[in-house]
Amino acid sequence: MKYGKIVLAGGNGYLGNVLAKYFSSVADEIIILARKPKANDGNIKTRLWDGKTMGEWAASLDDADLLVNLCGKNVNCRYTEKNKKEILDSRLIPTRLLGKVIEGLKNSPKLWINITSATIYRHAEDRQQDEFTGEIGTGFSIEVCKAWENSFFETETPQTRKIALRMGIVLGLQDGAFPRLLNLVKLGMGGKQGNGQQYMSWIHETDAAQSIEWLLNHPEINGVVNCTAPNAVKNDLFMRSIRKAFCIGFGMPTPAWLLAIGAKIIGTETELILKSRWVKPAVLLDGGFEFKYGEVREAAEALSAERKAFSAGR
């Protein structure tokens, strides 16, 4: 299917680049709203915005087939009061601004997807958390997710369908969490983290992009949608799968106490590693979406093959 205009707000990061590349072959125009100028790359264009104030960029949303909001400060940091405020503001302010613009458009986007987080669910080792029976957790990161989704759904956009896409860990070679995990594996430190029993909900970048296109073509779906592979795995198996795919025989485990020390040194929080996220994408599965990489073994092997192909082509 061919699309007209697709807008990626805050789309100059890792996932934004994945989506821009994916949709560039099936859309007339990709517009990235970013804080820094960038030369056009074929049908991928950048428009300046600060995520806080109205400007000429607002016209870009007019008659778009799809708007994806990817704004938000990276949570891979210490939860100081300053960082907490920046994490919250960087999500709520752009979301409310986009809602205000859409309310004033005659031809508003057909679909607005806000990329939120699957971490909104509680620490779960007992059962899967889906969109219908999942239980919301407690703590700072969960409060951010709740406020973020509330700011998204608070505006009335009768002509624009809205989906809060609760994303898991996106696996890809270019950026995000996976290259950092791979570095640990290559250094011989890719064993289980903590007791290794915490679940990790992940999704290969290809499935992340294809699920967004699938949602674009299913107008009956709105509201909250989980965007994770159907088979979450425990941390021990997750790290073992990476080691096997990249032919690393040994991985030293990292106990929780050592993670706490390391987190302070590198300026992050152990919650990002030790929280058990056992999330089920019930809406996607019930609707018939077919995952290309449903098992972590398949995803890890695909990433290994991609890395080998890239190295051979250099």
C-alpha cells in the first residue's frame, strides 16, 4: 500500500531513523520534526521545532496519514530531581502541543501514535500483562507513563484515531539497548543480570515498524496497544541467546549488588535491568498481526547475520 505523508515528531533518534527508513519506500513524504536542521534525504525531510511552541512546523501535520510522537528524554540516567523533571516535561509538553495543533486542523492526521512504554505494568514474574487485564505498577517510571498517556488522551480529536503504543525493548544494531548488551557479551560479561529470573519484553526493530504500519491499516483499533514480541523470556535465557548467536561461549553473571554499584558509576538506575517486564501484545495477536521474529533466538540470529553482512561489505 502507498501512503501520502508521515510525520515523526522527535524522530531524529534511533527508532525515528528506523521508521523513516522503513516508510520511505512506501510513502510519498516523511517529515521529521527535530531541533536541529538536516539536509533532505530523498523523500525524508526535516522541519525545525522545539517541542514547546507553535511554529511553521504545525502545517506539516495537515492531512498526514500518520503522526508518530517519539519525544522523550532518555530514561537511562539517575533519577535526580532535575532529571525527573526533564523526563516528565520532555514527554508531556510535546504531547500536549501536538494535541493542541491537531484540534485546530481541518484535515488532521488519520492516525496519531504516541510511543509510550511497556514499563507501565507492575513487576511481573507470575503472569503476563496484557492490555485488558494487565496491572499498572508503582514508582517514578510508572507515574511518568501514566501522566504521559493521560496527556495524550486528554484532547478530543474526533477526526484522528489515537493509539498509545506501549513499546518494549527495541532490538537493533544501530542504537538503543542492544548494542550496549552486545558490548557486555563481547567483553565476557554477558551472563545473567541479578538472579536472571526477571522477564524481558522485547521486539525486533522490523516488527516494531511493521506493527505500526499494520495499525495504520486497521482503523478499528484505538486506545492502548502493547508492542512487544509474543514470547517474553527471562533475563538468563535472553543473555544466553545473544551469546549463542554471536558465538561467545562464556558470560560472567552480574549480581544485583554489583549492578547497583555499576549503575551509580555510569549514571543509571538498576530498575532498567532488574524489573521483570512480562508483557503480552494481545491486541496485535488477536488482530492477526504476524511477527517476523517471535522468538528471541530468531531475533538474535538475525542481528548476528546482519552484523556479519555489514562487516563483510565494508
